[in-house]
Amino acid sequence: MEMARSALLLVTTALVLTLTASAPAQPKCAPTAPDIEGPFYKPGAPLREATGKGLVVSGVVKSAATCEPIKGARIEWWQANPRGEYDDAHRGSQVTGESGAYRFDTDSPPPYYGRPSHIHFKASAPGYRPLTTQLYPKGGQRAVAFDLVLVKE
Ligand SMILES: [Fe+2]
């Protein structure tokens, strides 16, 4: 009986150690959930600080593993114009500096073919998995914060 108990304890200990060792490191910052790209992405959006006015979108590109800002990350956004059409005037990109921050002014996107208002984003940085996602601003919002949290490759 004593042998059996010892054996059980040993097996339990081994199992706990195995689980602990194989559990992946928990990200410090929750990675931003990916979302569909949709049919209107065009590469090469120009560097700019505004694609309209009325809504300020800002945030920080961060590493999920450390929560630290990522310098030299490239973000791109594209959205429907106030008439509900995708156009080149509503595509932009920025590259983050030391603070990892981005900020742009834009028009509030209207609902688009039965979908809620949204702004598409891509974010990429050397050593990180590229992210494609969307922001859903609420109606009447004049400023919205949207951090882009990337996962290491
Ligand atoms: Fe869209």
C-alpha cells in the first residue's frame, strides 16, 4: 500500500513537472485578434497622418510577450469613405518610432453592406507575425484607441 502511494505520488509529480515545462509562456499582453482582410486591400498605401477628419485613431504597436512598444513597425489602414466606397484617399500607412505609437485623423466609416462600421488594419514588424485585423468604431465616437499587439514569429 505504501509502495503504491509512493508510486502514485511520483507519477503525479512527474505529470505536474511535465505540464509546467511544456506550457507555453503566457503572453503579457493579449495579442490582437485577427480579422478578415476583405476584398479591398491594396498594398503600398502612402505614409500620411490623415485620411479625413472627425475621428482620431491612435494606439501603440506592442509585443505580446513583453508588452513593450515595437519600434519600426509598419501599420496600414483602409476604410470606406463617407459615401460608403473604398477609395485611395482612405488608405494610409505609418511607421512607428521609439514609442511604438501611431495616430491618424480620418472620416468616420459608414456601415458597409450590412456590416458595422469598420477600419481595416495591417501591422507588421521584423521578427513578428504580420497581423490583419479590423477596428469597429462606435457611432458618434470622435477618438478611439486601438493597440496592435503582435506575436513573435
Ligand atoms: Fe471592409
